[in-house]
Amino acid sequence: MSQSNFGLGRNSRELRTLAVPEGVAGERIDSALTRVLGLSRTAVVRLLEDGDITTDGRALQKSERVEAGQIIEVLLPAPLNPDPIPLTPIEGLTVVYDDDAIVVIDKPVGCAAHPSPGWTGPTVVGALTAAGYTITTTGPAERAGIVHRLDVGTSGLMVVAKSDQAYHVLKDAFRDRTVEKIYHALIQGHIDPSSGTIDAPIDRHPKEDHRFGVVANGKISITHYEVIEYYRSVSLVQVELETGRTHQIRVHFSALHHPLVGDTTYGADPVLAKSLGMARPWLHALELRFAHPITGAPMSFKAPYPSDLQTSLGLLSDAVLP
């Protein structure tokens, strides 16, 4: 990989020439360059739409897929002074473990992991900084310390890196799938069989950019599940992720025609959600297990259901099937 810099001023732009790495071969160019360049997907799509990403002088389209070794030129946007991360305390955010290397939190609904285009609400990064925690600056500035994410509408456990070494070790652990992530989800209907594995590739929806879907030639995505309880119209399932794609649990169960209760983005029944008081997908990151990034000691954490999930289960408690 090589690069040429054409100036470094605020209003200058950088022309970067790169060879596509083996690790992203076959991916859509917007997804591949998001990973390779460290830009947001929104920024990469904007560059594609403006004709600023080319190969052999031809402007590339976001639906095209890259090949290993393919030479791509990217005219990067002019560097801007990043907006400061809002340092906002978050009601309901609980620190469940803290040492010099990591902090483990129980994230409430309505909080993003880190700042992103279009998001003006609270973030884990901002909340921890406001509370006096020093987070590593390794990685993209707006994602300081973030080694994995939960959706804004998902509650539960996250680990954040406080040191540079912890950041790199944890990123490798998530990449190598040595971190155990266990969720509970309430899905519509009675899934059959009661336990199994969903192995279906996921990528951005070809027509609706805000959604993901099971797509041929998408990224390998593997979800293991087991029913905990059957109710009259829904099933409470335990889910363990082998991979960690965006919206993976939501997409996989929707593809099986068992969307998460409350997840209207992926086809859930809004009437059912309202009857159970659910204003978001019924999904909670219940357990997180990993080796401590410095000592190697086994770490295991569990977070109780938040009040909205407890309430919905209470409304179902008299409807358990024999």
C-alpha cells in the first residue's frame, strides 16, 4: 500500500492510492473502504457519489465489489477540526467494572456507543469522559476506546478500552471471535426448532440504505440460539453471536419470519409491541465474557433486564404455555 500527500492544510485534500487488502476482497466498495480508510460509511458514500474514488480513471459505484490487489485512488476530504464530543452524563448508565485497562458498562437504551453523522444524542464515550474516566485515544477520534458497539435501541453490556494496549488486544479478541457475547431477545411466534444456528450472510439492504439484510455474497454471519420460554404468541430466546455484524440478531430472526418484538424496522407487529409497552426492539446484551487484555484472567459479567423488558415479560407471565 502506498500513498501520496498533496498538501496538509485545512482546505487541502489528500490523494491516496491503495491496493485492496485480501481481508476485504469480495466486499462492496463502500463497506471495504469504510474499514480500510477508517472513515464513516456516510463519508465514503459521499466520496463515491462525487466521483472521488476511482480505479484506472473510472469512478466506482458503491454497489461494486473489490478484488484483492485492485488499485484504487481516493481523493480524501479536506481535514476538518472535529466537533468536540458532548460530555453528557447519562441517566441509567452503570459502571459494573473498572481498572487501569478497561471499563465495563451496562448501557441504557437511547445512548449511542460513539458520535456519528446525524446523531445528536448522548454517547458512551461522552458519558464516560464526563464522569472522569480516561479513555484511550487509539483508533478514530470519535470512537476513542470503543472496541465493539451496541445499537442505540439495545441495552446491556459493553467493554471500553482505557489503555492503548487494552484497545489493541480487545480489538484482536473480537476479530478472532474469542469474546463470548450472550443476548436475550423476545421474538414473534414460536421458532422451530427450539435451538439451532442461523448461518446467513449479511450486508446492507440493496434498496434501503438504513437497513441490513441477508444478502448473497454478504459478510459471513453466524448466530446460535436456544428458546428459554414459549409464550402464546412470542418466544424468549438466548442468543450467542459467533460474528458481530451490524443488526445481526435483528436481521437473522427477521429473515426467519420471527422479528424481534418492537423491531418495526425489520417487520415486527406494531400492535403487539404497543400491547407489551415496547417502544424499541426487545433485545438485551445479557452476558459478556473475555480474557482480561493485560492479565489474561477470565472476566465474566451479567446485566439484569432493564425495567421496560421486565414489564413486558410481566404482561406475558400469565400466558406461558404448559
